[in-house]
Amino acid sequence: MGFFDWFKNSDDFERGTLHEMMPQYQFKLPELRTVKGNLTKNIEGKWAGTSFQDNYYYNEKTHLPYNSSIDYITKFRQISGQDYGYDTIELIRQTPFFDNKLFKFRREIVTKKRTIEITEKGEGIYEFFKVDIVKEILIKTYFWYFEKRHDKFVRMNLFCEPKEIQNQTNKLVLGMEEASEDFFLTKEGDFYILKEGYELELEGYMKPAPPDYEPYDSEGNIRLKTTKNKTEGSVQQLSNDKLLFHSCRDIDFIMDSGGIISEHVKNVIPMNTTELFRVREKESTRIEIKGDYVDDRDTIIQDSVINKSNIGANIKSKAEEIKEIKELLDSGAIDKDDYEKMKREIIG
């Protein structure tokens, strides 16, 4: 391995072209699928399923030129929590850290446990609330490099951002909840289209103001400006107990760290489809024994009480999830090892 190979993963790529690997953001209604049986229930209720998303990230981090009037020891402590002394700052100054740029690109397959609650608000409008819990993040492609070489940084092991560091960061995200609220659904033809409150001119919902920097940390040393945060989606109801949720997302933000580092991040989640099944709340069992109330939800239920239709729905749900990741395998989005790993996760 050559010395400069530390700055990137082993795959070949052309420097300066990472931004071209980002897919074009586009939302379009998919083809209708066949509705099974008569729809006697609407979409209102709680739904759950597993989402498989193809996520793309591009990051351009600018390290501004060295300025002798700036207290870099304090700056680095404020934005990173690292206590670098004067000698370390001088050593960094001798490398091309200042007046340099770091470029990163990665593509990930993200598996999420998705729960959606839909509540009818009247006049053909449904309130839409979504919660995602990240179960697995699989990095498929990862590149990074500095615009200017600085071999001393490798020896110092400072500010390096290889794939292993990203994997460690991703582990911190596993199990975290991501809530999406203030969205609504309105029916247009055979689809329910995702809308924001201000688009429907609902009371209390205002169009977002032009983007401006806001504090990202409690001390205000890191500031964030979200220039784009667009989510589009649609819902098709296939049966009383099954929905298809089609969605995509486009995010663009700028982060300023202490006035010495500026970071521009783009994230595109292309169109993806999640199969969601109606969640049936479990009813409690009430038994009176000599005047005392006993709530025995599990142990007292005998085989004769088991709802075999629910078992069938659960098996069908797993089968549908396996079918979905098989489509990812056939399309080349994941390889056979990824497919087998995801299948074991679904089977449990």
C-alpha cells in the first residue's frame, strides 16, 4: 500500500468527481399495484414494517487559511472537545491542514423499523406521524481525500476520516428514533399524497422562513444552516391491513465550526417503498377471582384462543420483507452476503 493510500479506501475513483456520484433527486408516483379484495376500512390507524433505504452522502469540508489573530487552542476545544496545546497547533500549521479541503462520499444501505400513525382530521385530510428506528447501516461505497496532500497528518493520526471511523459513527446511530411530524395526507386519485401543513393552508402552519444559521451546540460555537430539507411521499392502500409507502428525501446543509471550518453536506435518499401492515392492539384479559382483578395477558391464554390469522399475517409480513431484499439483490444494490445477513435479521 502506498503512503497516500491512507487517504482513501482501496476502490479506484477519480479525484474531484465525488459529487458526480450523487443520484439525481426525483419524486414520481409509482405504478399502481393491484388492490386485494374490498376496502372496507380506510388508512386511519397504526402501521408497521421494515424499510430498506439506499442513502447517498456527499461532504465538502473547507479548512480556512491560518490566521495568527485567532486563538486556535480555544477554537479546537470549543468545536471538538480536544485540548491541543501550542506545540500541537504549530505542528498542524506545518501541514496543509489550513487552507485545504476534505472531500467525502459514501453510499449506504440502511435498514429501519418503521411505524406510522395516521389520524383522520376531516375534509379528506389525514395527519401523518412517522417514527423510524435504525436497525442496521451497511456501507457499500466510501471515498475520502484531501485536496492537498499532507503526509504528516497520517503520522499524527489527526483529522483522518477513513471508512473505519464512519463505521464507528454509524454504530452510535443504531437504535435511535427519528420522528417525522407536521405532515398530512390528501387523496389524489388512487394515491394519498404527503403534504406539509402550510401547503394545505392549515391554521397554525406557516411556510418556512429563508434559511439562516442556528446554534447547533449549547454554546453556539457550531452553527447550522439547512438550505434544503425536502421529503416527498405517497401511500397506496392495497387491502384493509396493508399499505405501500413510497418516499424520497433531499437534504442540504452548511455547518460552520468556530469560524475556522465550513462544511457543506448533501444527502439524497432515492425513491424507496416500504410495505406496512396494520398493527392490531392487544386486548387485555380481565378475570375476576374472589373480587380481585387479574390482568393476565399471556400465561392464561390457551391454544384455543390463539388467533391463527394473526400468525399468518406475521409470516406473510416476513415473506414480503424477504421478497423486497431479494429485489435489491437482483438489482445489484446489495451482494449475496448482504442478502443473507438481512434475511437472517428478518427471520430473527
